[in-house]
Amino acid sequence: MPAENNNNNNAATAAKPADPVKKEPAKKKDEKKEDALSAEDEKLKGDLEMLVERVKDSNQELALAALESLKTEIKSSTSSMTSVPKPLKFLGPHYNNLTELYKTFDEGKKKKSLADVLSVLAMANSKDDARDTLKFRLLGSGESISSWGHEYVRHLATEIGQEYQLKSEETQSVDDLLQLVDEIIPFQMNHNAEPDACDLLFEVEQLPKILGFVDDTNYLRVALYLTSFANYVPGPDDVNILKIVIDIYLKAKQYPDALRIALKISDNTLINHIFTLTEKDLPMLQQLAFISARQKVLPTEFDVTPVANIINNARLSEFFLNLATDLDVREPKLPEDIFQSHLDSTGSTVPESARINLATGFVNAFVNCGFLTDRLMSDPDKHWVFKNRDLGILSTVASLGMINLWDVDNGLSKLDTYLYKTDEFIKSGAILGIGMLSSGVRSEMDPVFAMNSEHITNPNSNIRICTILSLGIAYAGTKREDISSMITSIVDDSSVGMDLVGISALALGMIFIGSCNDDLSTLFVQTLMTRDKTSLSSTFCRFLSLGLGLLYLGKQDEAELTLETLKAIEGAPGEYARLTVESCAFAGTGNVLKVQNMLHFCSDGKENPNHSLAVLSIALIAMGEELGGEMCLRTFDHLLQKGNVHIKRAIPMALGLLSASNPRIAVMDILSKLSHDQDVEVSQGAILALGLIGAGTNNARVGALLKALAVFYAKETHLFFVRMAQGLLHLGKGTLTINPYHSDRSLLSPVALSGLLVLLHAGLDIKNLLFTKAHYLFYSIVCSIYPRMLMTLDENLNPLPVSVRVGQSVDTVGQAGKPKTITGFQTHTTPVLLGYNDRAELATDDYIPLSSVLEGIVILKPNPNASILSPTVTKALGCGCIGLSTGIILLKSGKVNNVSIWSRDLPPNTTSNKAAAVWYPFLSNPPDKVGRWSQETMDYFKLHIINDKKSGTLVKKVNEVFKRPKKEDPEWKPYIPSFRRIRQDELPKGYVDGYAIDDGFVMDTDMYMDYLVDTFKSLGGVIDQRTVVDIREPMVQANIVINCTGLGSRELIGDRTIYPARGQIIVIDKTTERSIFDEEDYIAYVIPRITNTVLGGTNQEHDYNTEINEKDTEEILDKVANISEEFHRKNIKILGVKVGLRPARDEIRLESEFHQDGRKLLVHNYGHGGSGFTVSWGCAVEVLKQLEHNIPKLKLDSLPIIQKSNELNSRV
């Protein structure tokens, strides 16, 4: 209860002691008063009761008239229901009586009309399971359902769903219900209730009918809702719903969205159909190819020749290097640049060892992944390969495959020299590297198959393993039968070691991922059944199970038969296989029952090593579903407290899978704690998981944790995993991701997930596999690597930089209207990096993206409806108040996009930051234009700025005073409505005349300039600090250049008519109510601001001295003291002194001129003298007017694509 209420009650109690006997009647009196109806309500209630009585009348016409009146009252009240309508409330007590009365009526119009009324009254008065609303609706007159309002329709739809289910179970006819549904759906679709319409149609098993009501205005809301809805529906209904979504997108000609859903359900027939529909639209076909290439799926029955380079990812390396060039990260890095061991506080160095050298080789590969060059392996003087031993040599040589990722031609030439070495480990590494660099990239020449196939029968075990793993990585997801025929014999050979069998099965699982291949499935199961216990106890046996699981990845119930068969295999190997297949089959589904099964398995009270796999399976099933992921964190917290050591060892791996390339704070904290666990495998797994969650993000917090761990474990085996985690953190120098979800986290890439699963399953035996026998399995992650970029291309597939807004994604499913899809956005120019939770949208209407999801590579086509100013790129030179105001006006107009500012000096180091900043026409010409621009500026301040406290702007009176009478008013008077002559009582002592403006204003320049910068950036503007020495420099990148350089124009364009007018001011601690100027014999002024006051000043023409002059300071104090004794030096405290150079000119220059044969437009806006703040917004509006007039004259058609000039950049 609010404090004032308590005080009132206490006061009442003090004034009159409580009397319990008298309080009760008072309470009853209050209740009666509360229940009392207003006169209007009393009249309504009486009228309704009278109508009810008339319904009972034997006179047919009178009863019908009463019923019609009741309908009218109810309809008028139910059209909008925010509470129970009064007619329904007042008629409630009569519901039962009217129901009984209905039974006595003969069939006819009166009975049907009463049924209509009862149908509506039943919403609030019938029993929950009676479904009277539906019952009486079916018995009623059948008049339009829309007349009863939205709430009635919603209630009726609910009862229809219940009745349909009941009748279906009893095999009764539902034709009457379906007829009602056909009436309801158009109403719901026309009243923005698309989710309600979808729900109703689904309940009555008529969802395909939604297609008939979908159009360009509502298809997206329906499709998004159904896509989200399908996640909560068991199979096969979920797939059927998604097929309807595909039909919706195809009807709306949204082919990329339709393709994503087809890829989601892995329907090759639909994928081929969608490609066929776009075969005559090359740009759209290319966009579909980019999406398929990201998913690493190739249409099986469509000729992809026109887009072969795209769909085969042949240009992926080119696009990635373009991104790296734009971000200026092409320079190769050494692992030591990541480790920074020399900065360790201990000052100790880790002695060189084969294990640390091996880790260094891995880190070198991770950091320079895809950049085609490095400074370790490419340096012949380092001989880094031979600083390792045996399997270390293998992994080090293979690192070249990751460094040259996606560039098959160059990568093969670099590995070819190692391929013909006699050393088995060098040769094995080269073979593995060939497969790695070809991951996701297909070529007509098929060099990987040609170069590796001959080594499958090699008697050396390491060479065979690397050959098979190389083929698995290179051809993952391709379902190549010719490769299968070469490898299956190895799995079936009982004389072959389990390491080779396991890797062979794994490779086949990757190649035929999600195919449910019966032959391979049978082969793998038979192998598990027939192998002896010694073989099955090998740690490599897990990969036989994983290969089997990958065959059913995402296939859910299709794995049921295999799971039943696996029950026949007793012991840990059969259990491991069952858990693997089940978790893979339901990967990413969020299936709660399967998660519960895994938890139940973990809680059996036994010390079972397979508990580790169950924990990993929980994460695999829950991944991709936000709520499920959060629940997993809580579950893992409980398991850490109560679980056995096998469970604890798997939790880091599970967290790494849940948050791959998504360094969430909560996950980070858990892993940080576990990295110091007493159990060696738990702590090592946690360290590796830190690398997985931060992979490719350069996350500073993860980096700091790993750096501390490197010091802590400097002499432990843990250091190997710390280095590996550091390498993963800086994967591709922060440009890559390993998260298998893409397309706004709506699509799971099976191939990418397989790469992660190989590493994580190996991580379940981290000591025997990743640390010793098979550290080369770290490279399986190459299948998961992809640039986390947004790159925009034109229709000729050339890079097309555009402005995009990047922010946190917002779930808009089922929300009304057109809600914003991102929040907290910043504006960037493509290409741009995207984080896990980031979503992008175009910040310009110049182009239309062919894909609704701006992620990866997106093709843009020109927008035919864009404004005439849209095809231009604008550079404003100068970041003072003039340049920033001009940029803001251009962006706010919506007519000019891609506005950026180049300036040598940025706030707080601009001349504007040193100004006194008061609105008053001062030292500027021509008077007529200055007056008009001043008025427009004042209007803009009043409308947009003054009320914003962040702007540092205050309304203050402005007075100019004179010691001699002034006969004439200033020339700018007609433009300032509030101008008046000053009153005698307002004049300072010694002054006889003056001007007054009561609604002037002043600015705190530091606050105001920061406000302008923030506003400009929030509108999509970009500020670049750079010195421009030639006006032609910005014209390389821009069609339009706006020169707001002020005094800089003297050198930039050779304008010798502009010169400096030196101004010195003093900032003091006092404040006052008005600004006062004296410009008659000398310049003196007092300008109050929010927390201080500016005293001035000087106007020393052609003086370039920016140092503080103590003599000027003394003169300013003397001049100001003459205006008012209040500002005498003994009454003030000086806070600081500033000096600035005003850009003085005979008159402001604001004009346009064409350059380069009419292809470039230069607009000058400089020379504002002492009135920069006073005329800033008016001049900005004038610039916009000149652009509107002159841009149609620009020869835009002859413009080439604007690209950066290396020559120009180096010169600048």
C-alpha cells in the first residue's frame, strides 16, 4: 500500500477511535454501493429483462422482435471484448431459463433465432465440457459468423476442435463441423488471426486448406507460425506441416525460403522441384545454389551446370579471402602471436617438447585456416615438420590441408611434395591434408578420389586410416557409391584391426550421412555382432557405432528397426551403439521423452562408462532448441553434483556441443570451474570445451581464461589442450564458425554436425585418442568450419558493398503487425561478420535481397521502386557541427543512403568542440540567407533537439546590447518572429539600446557534438578518421561529395577567400539566465550553459595561432566585467581556456558543381564564420535541396561498380 494511504488511514484512526460494532455495517454499506448500478446500466438491465419476458410471449411476431433486439444488443457489445460485455453479464441469470424455453419452442424461425442468442450466452454461462456454443450454433439460423465478434469465433473454434476429436474417435460424421470451419477460416484470415486459423485447421485435419487463403499480405505470418508449430508436433505430422509451408512459399514465389524447408526435411524430390522452377531465372538459381552449397547438398536430378561453381563451393575460398581482405586480416599469424608467452607474469618459458610442437602445429593450422599462407609451415628455414615425431609428423603435415582449406588447386600443389615422401607419417599426413582442403568442395576433375584411391589397399595401417578418413571428410554427405564399394570390404574383413574398421565405418557414415542406407546399416550391425570381445573393447569401436548413428542422423523413427536389432548385442558395445543411434536419430529435435530416457539411464546407480555418451546425447538431442538448451544447463548442474566420474567427464563435451562458437557466460563459468577439477580428464575436457564454445570468436573472456590456464598448467600435460583451445578460439583469426546451425539458426547442417560428433566422441576417451593415438581426429572439425559472414553480391556475382543493420535477433512468430526482427542493431557495410545470435537486414532500399535471410552469401538486385537518390554513395568531408548536421539530414530524408564522413579530426578535437555555441547570427553573410537558415535551424532545434537532455541544449534569452542608439533593425529580423527591441530595465549599466530574442538557446558543445555523432551513427552513418589531401580522393568511392571542411577548404580546393578568425574563450563555474553580446566596439559576450558559462571573446582575422594567449584572457575578463560586475574576475572561478579558428569568409559558400564529365557531384557547405551552430540545420536542408535538384543530372548509368582503390588507400 502506498505510504500516503497509510498516513491517511493513521490520521483517520487518530481522529476517531475504531469501533468494531460500527465498522461492519459501514462495510456492508460500501459493498452495496459497489454493487449498485449506474442509471444507464439499470436501464439496460431492465430493457434486457423485458426482452427476455417478451421472448416467452405466445405472440410470434412480438417474440421474434424481442429476439432481434437481443441480438442487436449482444452484437454491439461483443464486437470488441476487453471484459465481459454487460448484456452477457445481465443475461447470464436467464441462461438456464432460456435454455429450457428453447426446448418448448416448435421448429421454426423463432427457435433458430433463440439458438443464435443462446450460442453467444453459452460462452460465459455453460459448463466447460458442454460445448453449448457449438451446439446452439449448429441449431441456429446460420447467419454470418462475423457479426458476433472475434471472441465468439475463437470460443467456437475451440469447441469445434474438441467436438471433432470426440466424433473422430467414435467414427461419426463431421461434415457439419467442417462446414463451420469453412465459415470461420476466412474471418480469421481477414482479421489477422492467422495462428488461430492454422490451429483450427490442424485440429480438424484440414491444414492444406490454408493454402487457399494465403496471399502476399499474410503468407509470411502463416509460414513462420507453421514452421515454429512443426517443432512441437510428433512425426510424421511435422514433416507434413513443413511440406505445406513449402507450398505456401512456392505460391508466394519465395523460392529460397521454400528450399530451406525442403533441406530441413531432406526431401530430394522437393529440392529438385524448387530448382526446376527457377531454372530460367539465373540470379535466383544462383541464390538457391549458394544455400544448397552452405548445406552441402546437391540436387540429384537437376542439371546444375549453370551454377556448378557455386553449388560445388568452388568460389568459397575466393569469397572468404575477399572478406579477409576487407577486414584487413590477410597477414599470417604465428602461434606465438596467440600464446603471447612472453607476457606471462611468471616470466617462465615452457621448454620445447614434441607434444608442445605438435600443439603449435595445430594452432598454426587453426589460426591461419583458409588463408592459404602461414609463417610456420611455409618457412623452409623452420623445418617444423621434423620437430615432431611419428604421429606428430602426420598431424603437422596434414595441417597444410586446413591452411589451404577450400582452395583445391593451390593446396594440392603444396601437399604434392609431401605425398611422394617415403616416410609413412609424412605421406599419411599429406593424404589426410588432401581430403581436408577439399571438404565441402567438389571438382569435375575429382582429384581427391584420383590421388587417394590407390592408397586404400596400402599395407601400412596409418596410410590406410588417413586415406579412408580423408575420403570421409572430402566426400561427406555426397552418398558416393563408388567410394562405398572400396571401403565396405574393410569393415567386413575380420582380420583387420578395429582402428581401421572404426575409421572406415566412420568415413562411410559421413559419406552416407542421413541416408538410412540399409546395406551399410546391416554391415555395421553384423560387424558389432561378429567381432570378438577384444576388438569390441578397443576405443576405436566407438567410431563403428558413430558411423552407424550418422546413417540415421535426424531420421527419428526410421531408426527404430535398427535400434531393435541392436538390443541383441549384449554388453557395453551394444549399449554404446544403441545410445549413439538413438541420439543421432533425434539430434536437434528437442524431444523431451528421449532426453528423459537418457537421464533415466544416467541415474541407474551404476558406474557405467556409457553414462558419458548418455550425457553427450542429451546435448545432441536438445541442441538448436533454446529452451531445451537452458534446461540442459540446469540438468548438467545437477549431474555435476550427484553424478559419477563418467558423467562428469562428458559434461564439458556436452557443453561444447550445446554452445559451439557461442561463448555464453553461463557455460563459460561452468567450464572455468571444471578446468581446475581434480580429475585429469574432466579438467582437460573442460579446457578443450572452452575452445569449442569460443571457436572462431576471438572472445576476450575465453582468451583470458585460457591464458591463465596456460600459466597454471605450464608444466602439466594439460598445456597441450590449452594450446589447442587457444587455436580454436582464434580459428581463422576470428572469421569462422563451427556451429552446425545456419540460416538464422533454422537449418542444421548434417555434415557440419558430423565433424563435431567425431571430435566429441573421441573426446569421451580424451587420454587415449586426442592426446595420444589419434590426435589427427581434431581435423575432423574441418567439416564444421564455415565463414561466419554476410557477403552481398550483384547479379553478376561481383562484391556489392551495402549498408546493413546487424543486431540481436527477435522472435516475431505470432506477433501482430510488422514487428522489428532485430534489436540493439549497429549499421555496417558488407561484408560483415555475424555472431551466433546476430541477424542482419538491409539498411537501404536501393536493392532487394533474393534471400529473406541475410547470412552467408546473398545476391542483391536493384530495387526498381527506390528513390531517385538511392543509387548514390555520399561522402561528407568534415566532422564538425556542419558535417554531422548535413549527414543526419541526408539520412533522415530517406532519399540518400550510404552516407559516410571522412575527417582528419573527430570530436572532441574539432573546432566545433571549442566554440561557445549559442544560437545567434554572428559574423556571417549574406544576411538574407543567414536569416532564413537561422530560422530553419531554430525550428529544427525546437522540434527535434531541445527536449532531449542528451543534446546539452538549453533555452536561454539572447540579448545584443549597444552603448549608442540603433535606428535600424538587423537585416535578419524578418526571419525571427520572436525578435524585439530590448526594454530599458533589461539593459546592463552603461548601455542604451539592444536586441532581444526570448526563445534562443545555447549548447554545451562537448555534449552536443557527442549527441550529433551518436545520432548520425544510429541512422546508419559511418565515420572514418582519415586525412584527405585531394578532393578527388573521395570521388573514387562516391558519386556525391559534400565539402564541409571549413578552413580546410583553403588547401583542399584552393579557396583563398577563406581565412581563420581566431577566437579565444574562457569557461567559468557560474551560470546565468541569458546570453549577452556586445559587438559594437569590440567583441564581448556571456553565454551560460548547463553547468558553466562561456566568456568571450576575440575575432583575430588571419591569425593561425591556436595557443592560449594570457593577454587575450585578461582583455576578455575586462570586457565582460564592463557588461556586468557579476562576472568580475574576483567573483568567478576559471575552469579552462579554449582557442579555435573560425572559418571566416565574405559569405557562406553553399553551391554545387559537377566533376568528371557529370559523373560526380560536389556540394560545398563551408565558410560559416561564427554562426556554424546557428545556421547548421538550415544549411543541411539546403544541401538536401541541391541534391534533389542535381542528382537526376548525374550520369549514374555510366558508373562502374565502386570498389576500393589500393593505390588511393596507400596514398591517403
